[in-house]
Amino acid sequence: MKIESKILMILIVLNSSIVNAQQDTIAKVPFDRMDFSWQNGNDRRDSSVLQTKYVTGNILVDANATYSFANPIDHTVVGSTALARNNEMEVSCAAIGGDFNFENAHGRIMTQFGTRSTLVPRNDLSPYRGQYNIANVYRYISEAFGGYRFNCLYGINVDVGMFMSYIGLNSYYQVENWEYQASFTSDNTPWFFNGMRIQIFPCKNLKVEPWIINGWQSYGMYNDMPGFGGNITWCPTENFKLISNNYYGSDAAGFLGRHRFHSDNSLLGRYFQNKKSPGLSQMAFSFTFDIGDESGDGVNGFKSDLVNGPSQFFVSQMFYNRIWFHENKLAWTIGGGLMHNPGRYLVLYPTGDASPLPNANTPI
């Protein structure tokens, strides 16, 4: 009788331990039960019709038609990565792919066809270093990476391949943004990285993400130094988000001694919510501040002098406010920004002006 009682007690303790371990595993999900669908640069969907146990499919077609009162003779849009052509219809992005997962292994691949496949990487000179034309290999892929999740803390993901970068708050896919046309701040920050990222979730509301990558929105390395950087994302509640992205690398083609630093920082806040309201349903804002520079080999960061060369730096800020109506089915966004860029640092060169100024970041 005593033996049976002891066995029963042991089974109860073991069962309790297993249940507690399972609860701990379930509880340790970063940003669990938080609604981020309102945030700029986030997916609006809460489910997918293409979802299975191991694969979640994704099909995207993005087309637009714009009109320019300047009536450009060749219909080219300057300074945008969302729009390529004016006064005509264009297919910006036609993509197919999805997310794959099996136990702790995961991956994602998304193809891309349309104007963005050549528009986004058009200033990347790294494919022409060496024998192989890397642009033709990667041009029609927007994301392609695989990784593994380690079950410690709130999870650690190690991913290798091509993945989306921080993009000045916005998403690479326009449907996820508050505004279709990205600000100049966003269009002058990188849209993709090629290399390795490590996503560390030390607690439920925090992500720390180091990068070791080929360079600044580049398929390969411009010189002999990889790019380094990282992201910090903090969401104490679902109504508040703070993002900081920082990067350091040598990305000026042909200038081995020139180095780039860039810091991109954003704050988002939702200050009103009433989901069931037939009128005003929620309101939110975003503020972004960027600062960066290049120094060495003919340019001198934030300071111009006769010895080290002219200044080459980037300071920018933008603010957006968004108001949703009719149970979040309609929305209106207003915003704007300022930029100071004396050295044409990171600019998208206009038609017929592919040769930069002497103090820009590409050799003449």
C-alpha cells in the first residue's frame, strides 16, 4: 500500500513538472498576444488561407499608375523605389513564396518580378566585382534564408541568407506601409541585407539582433570588409514601439579607406483605440530620426576641410500620423520630413546623371 502511494506521488510530481515545463515553453513566446497590425511596416493580416502545418504561402501582386505634371520625357521617376515609371501602368512587384518550418528549423523564400527587381538594387556596384554577374543571380529574389531556433531565453534565431533590413521603419512590401510612397529617409536606407543575422529575445518585450553582412544593400562586398550592425526592438506594450538600427561598413566602390556609419531610430505610438466604433476607430503616430556619415579617401564626415576633403553626411527626420475609420477598414495618413545631405550621400541618381559629384560615394 505504501509502495503504491509513493509511486502515485512520484507520478503526480512528474506530471506536474511536465505540465509546468510545457507552460514555460508556451509562455516564452516573444511579443506574445500583442497586436502589431496597426504598426507602420507590419503585416495587416491575422491569418492566411495558404497556411498549413509546415508551410505558409504568400502571393503578392503590386501594380500602380501615376501621373507626373512635370511630364518626364522618358517617364522615369527619380528618387523613389516604389515608383519607377510615370504616366503609365507598371507592375511594381509580382512575388510568390512563403515561410517553411519543421520543429526548430525555419526558412523563407520570396521571388520578385517587376520594376522593383531592378529598381531597388540599381545603385549596387558589388555584382561587378569579379568574374560573375551576381545581379542576374539574385535579381529576382527578395528574400531567401534558412535558420534554426534555439530554445533558450525567449528564443534565439540564427538565420543565413538574404533578408529584409530596417528600411527606415517601412516594410519592403508597400501593402504593409501606412504610405505607398516611402519617405526619402526610407528610400535612402537599405532594403535588404545579404549575410547572417542573430535574433536574440532576452525577454518577452525585447529583441536584440546583431548582423554580419556583405554590405549596405549589396549582393556582395564592395571592398574587403564585411558590414556590421544590429537592431534593437522594444515593445513594452502593444501600443508602443521603439526601434534602433545601427550600421558600420566600407561600402564605397573603389575606396578601400572610406567607412560608413549610419543610425536609424524610430518611435511608434497608438494613442487612441475603439475597435467597435463605426466612426473613428484608432489613431497612431511614428517619428524617425536618421544620422550617418562617410569618412576617409577624400571625404570627411561631418566636417569639411582642405586636408581631408569635403563633408559627407546624412541627417533626416520624418513624422507621420494615421487615423483609422469604420472599424479600421479605412485610414488616412498625413506626414512629412526634412533631410540635410550636402554630399549626395546615399542618393538615388537621376536620369542622365549617373556620374556622381567628386565628393560622392562612387568613383567617377
